[in-house]
Amino acid sequence: MKISALRLFNVKRFAGRGVAIEGIGDGVNVLCAVNEFGKSTSFEALHALFFQPYSGTPGDVQKLRPYSGGNPLVEADITTADGCFRITKQYYGGRSARVTDLASGRLLAQADEAENFIADLIKGGTAGPAGLLWVRQGVTGIEKRSRAEEASEKQVRMSLLESVQGEVEAVTGGQRMAKIMAAVEEGLSVLVTATGKPKAGGRYAAALEARDGLASKERKLSGEVAALRESLDRRAIAMKRLAELDGPADREERRKAITMAQAALDAAKAQSAMLTAAEAELKLARDRRDAAEREFTAFQTALEKAKELRAKLRQAEQRRSEAIGRRRDVAEAIAKARADAEAAEAAEQEARDRLACLEAAQRAREASARLAELKERLGQAEATREAIEKGEAKLALVKIPPNAVDELQALEIEVAKLRALEAAARPSVTMAYEEDTASRVTMDGTPLMGAEERGYDGQAQLSIPGVGTITLRSNRPARSDNRLEQAEAKRRTLLESMGVADLPAARAQQVLAQRMDVELRALRGRLSLLAPEGLAKLREDVAAHDLADVEALELKEDPAQIRAALAEAEERRAKARQALREVEPQQASADEAFIAAEATLASLKAEGAQVEAILGPQEARSEREKDLSSALTDLGRTLAEAEAHAEGLRDTAIDLESVEAALKRARSVEKAAGNEINTLREAIAGLNAEIRARSDEAVEETWCETAERLSAANARVEAFEKEAAVLQRLSSALEAARSDARELYLKPVMGELKPLLGLLFDDVSITFDDTTLLPQTIRRNGQEEEVDRLSGGMREQLSVLTRLAFARLLARDGRPAPVILDDALVYSDDDRIERMFDALHRQSRDQQIIVFSCRQRAFQRLGGNILQMTDWHP
């Protein structure tokens, strides 16, 4: 297959327009243009034409549609061994596919039949051999891609090599090897998945499932048998233990131990009660002895304290008398200083009042002058305000709304225009008299002058002397609107609202109103100068200044003398104040001393009263001291006797906690034995029921049968495992044999690739990967390098050369397909790219190659058939 023309309409950037690439011939064809010219768009459109069905809208088809929408149309002319054909596809609206015979113009196929025709051309779509030769921009085919893409392309390359090579080494390569490996894979696929796991629904998986089910059942039955045996053993042990616990001697021994422990506890409790009473008597005796000791000690301490207090009271009373005298002296000094200060302040205030009277008299004189000025301003302001009110009243009578005159003028123009239109539409009569004619024609009784044009409505009568009467009828249809009447009525209403007769009168009144408004603004400005804060505030100021009594505040003294007297009085007041401040702190000190003396004396008296209360009357103190000492001695003897009695009881006391623990232990033994007996009886009953149930089900017999069936299932599984292992081993051996015969297997592509490599490199050999059938390593200068580590330019050159080699193999297999490269050599330097050009021309002798590129200067040296993109209309 060869492509001779490509046309597209409404595709991507060509929205609403069409372009065509005509004259694509054999050999190398080059379309070189700037970016955004439409090269990649043409590649994608051609790719969609051959590899995307017309009826769907996958991602590649959606990318063809412009942003503005529409229906992409792609058309190509091709040449095959059967003739020349035109393939056309339209996507989205009006979607269709057609194949036309160019020689006869006959429609060969359409819709699905056309898709089948295209599928026969490309043999497998993008997964077929032709898909290997179409290189998109930025894709080399060597880079890492998805596993599905790599597996698909590997299968294509493998089938191509096997088809070309034929029968190579009956078992190690070629089609026979492929059939054997396919049979092995088919056998494996029945048993296991690609990862080696049993295949769901297969015989191997069914055997495993049956084996696992029997194993699970065997484990369950085995557990039940073990449980039955365990139940028997547990019942025997429980019955033996029950016989040990439930004997008459054992029960009597446990009851006797409880009785003895209870008697011991009762005796210990009685002795403990006696000890408790003794301890209480001992505590009471000790408390009484301690209280008597404290009372005797307090009495002796109070006797000593009374002697000390009598001396301290005498000293405190003397200090109090001294503080009272000092306080009296300080109070007299302060009273004298305060009287002097008050006299000085009174003199100062008198001088200050006289000076204030003089200043008030001066301010009253100034206020009188200010009052005269304010009254004059008030008179002018009131006159101005009166003039403003009169002017506003006049202005209100003549004022016209702002837009009324303009509206009136527009109405005048509208009425005049409508009248002119009506006059122009009325029929008219014009009479031209001869010079010697004396008689005149009358129109409706009015003479019609020469050259006078007179119109009429409805009809008119012309009276011609000596001739007769001519009746004129206009027969004009009545007006369908009353615009003129409406405009005139609106004008009359507007004139009445303004109070004028016509537009000039309205203009004159408007000018008068504007002049009056200017005068009012001037008067308002004058009023704002005379009374900035308003007439009310000005009247308040006049009233406030009018209240001053100027006659009562006449100047009768010299202000200078009064100011001097005031300064002297202020100085005397300051000195008196200073003397008072110096004396006042002494009063605080005297008060503090008096208060301290009073507090000390009161404290000593209170303490003395407390001591007296403790000691009692003076005459009875000696006798009371003797009584307290005797009581203390008696209580000491009583305490000693109580301590001896309590100590004797402590020595013979029984440990109550130990006796209680013994009774508790005996009772717990009895209770534990009873609980264990009940538990053993319940366990034996349950075990009897369980043993009878399992014995009825024949668990052991069923377990033996299941074990035998499980052994047979294990044998079947082992057979399937062995079969799968044998097939896997055979597959590995066959794959190893194919790998060993790699050089012979890859001989066709190496034969095509070797001369192409010789054009670019000196002494370079290449090794292909067994799994991907793509270049893996290259050897040059005695050193081996992986393809992944090569430069971008080197990888893209190997990619293009490999595709050229596979294209030659396709041609040899009878399936020629064009090689299409979209900017596939973007990383090559100037020297290498020229060698690649030589390689392209070498392969193009019997191969069509189409190159799209934006590198105009570099690809100018490629030569070949230069393609152009022209406008096209479907």
C-alpha cells in the first residue's frame, strides 16, 4: 500500500476550512514547515483514518474535533496491487466511511464494509505490522511504556519474523517452534494462569478445591474424635476427684474444724472486750492527771506574771501622762497657726474681689461698645432677611421648572414639523391669470390671487365668472393618528402651567427668574456675612450684652494699687500656710504617742485581769495552791494503778485477727469443697451427654472414610502439579532453545539493519532483547553499552533504522506499508542527520517514506519529493 494524497476538513486548527497534501509519490516525501502549520494534525488525521472506526468517538477522535465543534472529515488516496482507491471518513454528525475506485468512480464499500476494507490493508490495526511504522512526534518505541503496549508490539514483531524466516531449525525457531510453544502454552493455560496459579474453573483448580474441602472436613472430624477421647478422660478424672471430696469422713473433718475455730474466736472476743475497758479507764486517768498538772502549772505561772504586771502598769501610766501634755501643747500651736493663715486668706480674698470688680467694670464698657455694633448688624440683617423673603415670593411667582422651556421648545418644533407634514400632504390650487383678464376666480367665496397656492381639506368650490363652479374633492383618507392634536394639547397644558402665552414669553420669564435668583443669592451672601450663625444667634448675643449694668460698675479705685495689695496679701498667706504645715506634723506624732501609751496601758490591764481571774482572791491563793498539788499527787497514783492493770491484760491477750483468719480459712475450705463438688457433678453430667451424642453419630468411622478420600484427592492434585511442572519445564526449555538460536531467529532483521548501521557508525554491532525483540545493547570500540544509557539522538536513530528494517521485512512478506515519521529526528546532529537521510533514501528504493518536520533548514538537505499543503473544499 502507498499513499498518494491526504485531505482533511474541519480538523483541529483547520476549523471550518480544508487543506490537502497532493502528489505523494514513491520514495522519500517531505513536508517541512514551521510550527503550528498543521503537520502533526495531518499525521493524526491520517492515523485516525486508518486506525479509528468512523462510528466511535474515542480519545484520538475527540482530539481531531476543533474547539468550535463540527464534524471532522478525512480523505486519502491510496495505491495497492489491486488498483487506486479513495478512502473517506467523517466523524460525529453525518458519520460515515466510504471506499471509492478512482479508476471508475464506483463506490466499492461503505460503513462497516469500508472498515473491513481498511482492516485488510493494515492487517491488525495499531497492533498489526503497519502500526510499527507510524512514528508519532516524541515517541521512539525504545522508551519504557505500558506492559500491554510492549506485549502487543512484541507479538507483532515475533509473528513477522516467523513469517519471513519460515522453517528455521525445526524445533528451535520459526513457525514450527511457534506452534509447539503455542501448544505448550495452551496446555498450561488449561491448568494454571500466567503467574503459575491454578486456573479458576479448570480441572486442576477443581481437584484442589475438592482436596481442600476433604482436608477441611478431615480436620474437623479429627478434632471431633480428639474431643470425644478428651471428654472420656476428663469424665474419669472428675469422678475420681468427686469420690475424694464427697466422703463422710472428709465432710465430718471440715465441720469439726469450723466448730473449734468458732469457739476460739468467741474466747478471744471476750478477752478483747476486757482489754478495751481497761484501756478506756487508763485513758481517762491519764487525761485527769494531765488536766490537774496543767492547772497547777498555770497557777504558778500566773503568780509570777502578776508580780511583773504591777511594775509595767506603773511605767505605762507615767508615759500616758507625758503624751497627754505634749498633745495639748501641739494643739494650741496649731490653732494659732491656723488662725493666722485664715486671716491672711481673708485679706487676700478681699483684695482679689476688689480687683475682680474693676475688671468687670472694664469688660462692661467693652460689652457696651460691642452691643451697639451687634444691634446695628441685627438691624441690617433683619432688613436683608425681609428683602430675601420678598424676593423669594416674587421668584416663586415667575419661576419656571428647569426643563420646562426646553420641553416647550421641543413641542413647538414638533407642532411645526407636524403642521408642515400635514400642509405638504394637503391638496392645493394655484391660479395663473392672463395679463388682460380682469375677473378673478373665487375659492369658497374668497378671491384666489394670481400665483397664490391655497390648500384645502375635504372639498373646495372654485367660482369662475362667466363659466360656472368647479367642485374640488381631495378624497384623501382621514389621518390614522392624532399626533398633531396631542402635541398641541400638550403645549397648551405646558403654557398654562407656566402662566405664559407662548415660547418667547416663557423665555423672557425664565430670564427674569434667573436675574431675580442672582439677586437673591447676593442677599443671602450678605445675610451670611452679617449673621454667620443665623439671626437667632445674633439676637441672643444682643440680649446677652444688653443685660450688663454699666452704671453700677464704674471705676472708683486705681487698679495698680489694688494689684500691689493683692500681691502683698498672697505673700502673707503663703507664709502663714508654711508655718501651719510645719506645726501640723507634730500633732500627728503627739497623737501617735498618746495612742501607743493608751494601747499599752489597756493591754497591761487586760492581761492583769486575766491573771487575777486565774489566781482568784488574794487571801485564798495559798490554800488553793496546796489543794492543786494534793489533787495532782492522787491522780498520779490512780494512773499508775490503771497502767498496771492494762499491761497485765495485754500480756495475756489472744491475737483476734489470727483467730478470725483461722475461722475464715475453715469456712472457705468447706465452701470451696461444696462448690467443687457441685461443679464436678455438673461437668460429669455434661460429659455424659456429649459422649452419648458423639457415640451415636459414629464420628470415628466417618473420620476414617474421609481420611481415605483425602488420600485419593492428594494423589489427583499431585498428578496435576506434576503435569503443570512438566509443561512449565518444557516451556522454559523451548524458550531457552529459541534464545540459543537467537542469531539465526533474528537473522532477517539483522540482515536488513546491518547496512543501515554501516551508514552511521564504524564497527558497530547490535544485540536484540529476547523478550521484546528490540535493540538492547550495542558494541563499539570493544565496549558494550545498554540502549537505555545512550543519548537521545542515538536512541531515535536506532529506532528509525529498526523501523526501516521491519518495513523492508513487511515488503518482503507481501505486506508493504508506508513509513511515516512525524518529527522523528529532533536530537540528531548535522553529520548524523545527513547519514540518516542517506539511509532513508537507501530504503526508499522500493518503499514509500513520508516525513513531517519543522526543521526547515536541516531537512532541506534530505531532498526527495517536496510536498505542499493547499486549500481544499470537499
